[in-house]
Amino acid sequence: MGLLYIVPTPIGNLLDITYRSINILKKVDFIITENIKHTLILLNHFSIVNKLLSLNTINEKKKTNQYINILKNGNNIAIVSKAGTPIINDPGYILVKYAYRNNIRVVPLPGACAAITALCAAGLKANQFCYEGFLPNKKKKCEKKIYSLRKENRTIILYESPKRLVHTIQLIKKNMGVTRKITIAREITKKWENIQKGTAEQLLLIINDDIYWKKGEITIIINGAKKNNKNIISSRILKIFNIIKKETSNTTAIKITKKICRLNKNVLYNKIIKKNIL
């Protein structure tokens, strides 16, 4: 039984490939690639000669069983995508799933990924995030998706086409508000890499008349929504409550404080009485 290696390739700068990745690509029996022509550029650069097999969104289902049989016959295979880490937004998921079904060992290698690389440089919280990939192509579905993410507290990572970038930023502004912080990264790791941070309004001023933002690969990082703090009792509310309770009972003080601060009575009761904040 052979091994299936998942081998990340550079997303721009060829020097970002690891020594281990080069070694694996040299020694495996076959390399499965999303784009043979593009992969040959990488292999030629590092003097790697190997047999290439195709796997893309069109032939994935048809080719998977064929490649599983090659692995079952004891051959080692490396899967690469056009750029970055395979499987993430690229073909290969079915192959990996079938490999596990057939007790074939899957060996993942660490490496380049546009989403993570852009996130590191976004200047936004990176301890919790969600990856949404490409937004739907149809305008209504695209806006619906952005609207559904408006209350997401985690940092949001999107991929976008440069042709739709302005429209997408406009939708973020419309559905998430004018103050939401956004970072856009273009052509990460390449010599014309460009990273801009600001509100939707600020970014639109930058990209609207810049022809360079009309091409290349774009990653959008959106700051998560602020958590709802309606249930938090502020020092101001406590001060109001303490002044009122000096002249009346706790129950009446809660009722009056509720009206003044427009809070739920149960919130005040749970926070002030139950927790003995007196």
C-alpha cells in the first residue's frame, strides 16, 4: 500500500517551498496536480523530474478510483494544487476521503496558504477565525451570504475575484456597517504584494481608481462583530441602582433602574440581587 502525500506549493514566491516538499516531489512515483502546465514551472525550477497526473473539478470523480488503485498497488503519490495548500478550495477532498476508506495512509505537509498568510498580516484578531472561501457568484446570493455573516464574532476570511472586489466591499459596508475594520491583501508573497487596512469607505477610496487592484488574487479579512454586551451591568447602572435603593426597596429600585437604563428586569435581578452586587 502506497502513501498519499498532501504537498503545499508556493502561492507566489517560489522560495517559499520547503525542503521536505521538494524531497517528497522528487521521490514519489507520481504527482497529482490541478494544473499540469503550472506545476511544470515549479518542478523545472527545482530540477524535479516526475510523472504528472491530472485532477481537477471536472475529472475528480472519474479519476479518483484510478488513483486509489495506483496507491493500492504500492505506489506513493503526492497531490499538489495550482498554488498553496491542496484540498482547501481546490480538488482532492474525494481522493483523501477514498484513501481513508481503503486504509491508505495520508501524510500532510505544512506550507503556504493565502488565507493564513493574509490573516497573520491583517492586524485583526487571529485567535478565532472562520474561513468562508469564495462568495457565491450571483449578486443576490452573495449579498445574502455577507448579511448572514454580519453578526459573526470571529474574524472572517474570504477569497475574492479582483473584478468583484469593489462590489463586495460595498456589500460589506452596506450589511456590516461603515465602521467595520477590513484588511484586503493582493498577490500575497509576490513582488507586487499589496496589503491595505481600514474601513470599507477608506478601502473603496484606495481601490476604486487603482488599476492594480483590478487583477491578481485577493484575500479579504473582516473584523468580527462586537459581542452583544446588553447583559453586562456597567458601573453607571450600578451607581444609579445604589442611589435609588437608599430611598426604597431593592425590588422598587430594580424597577426604576430598569426604566431609566432601558434594561430587562431579569438581567438586573440576576446581576444585582442573585450575585449580591450591593
